[in-house]
Amino acid sequence: MSRVITNTNIIVDDFDFCKSFPKGTFVHFLTHFHSDHYEGLSPLWDYGPIYCSHMTKKFILDKYPKIKNVYSFDFYDRQTI
């Protein structure tokens, strides 16, 4: 099940849906590091940037150290992406 935010290129907690589109089409948000949320993520992930909390970034890079373009931020701070 895709979790694309309507009328955007943002996908939340879904790393399989984007694989049928050109790389870089979507921006990804990972809310937390439970396997049902990061399913589809792999060691060679390069389908687009991933935004998450600092702790979630640590978990991603512990499991998949070669993934690039993982960005973390404080959830209560306003961000421009």
C-alpha cells in the first residue's frame, strides 16, 4: 500500500512503491524504524532522499551503512525541503 501524500511527491513509510518510477521522483519520510515502515529499503538504496529523526537516521545507517542522502532533523523545528 502506497503512502503518497496527495498532490505531492512525498512518500511516508513506504520504500517499494517508488521503484516503478524514475529514481529521484519521490522524497521519503521514515517516521520510525520498525520493519513494517522501512520495508523495501535496502543496502543499495538510491531512489531518493530519506528524511527522518536523528535516532531513526542512526538506526538506518547502523543497518545499511552505505545508504546516502539520509537527512535528519528535529521534528519540532520548521524545515524547508
